[in-house]
Amino acid sequence: MKSQNLAVILIYMAVLFHLLAISGWVKIELLQPMQLATLAFMLTALFVLRKKKRKTKRRPRKPPAEVGVLLDRADEGKDP
């Protein structure tokens, strides 16, 4: 199952639990557990949708053209 599909299902479940909780059909004793379940569904959906950050490899910087010219002059024995 794709992570996006799973996240959508979790969000739908969270919305249904929230609507049930605010509708007044649920006993007062079950209100807090339903709110906690709604929060858990939402946080799980966020965790599922989280993308892994890839570490990028740093490439060595290319020296400017002036450095190459200075190195050539130094090899020849001339002053800059």
C-alpha cells in the first residue's frame, strides 16, 4: 500500500472519529479516548507522509581559472 493512500485512510478515520465525538452520540466517558484516537490517527498520517531526507554528497569545488594560471606561472618560475 502506498504511503499516500494509507495517510488518506488515516485522515478519513480521524475525521469520522472527530465528527462522532462532536455529534453528541458518544458517552462522556468515551469522549477523551476518541479525541486521543483522533490525534493518534492524524499524527500517524503525518509520520507516514514524512519523506526521508537524502544526504547529498558534496562535490569538490572546481578552482577558478585564475588559480590554474597562477599555478602555471609558478611552475615556469615567473613571478605573478
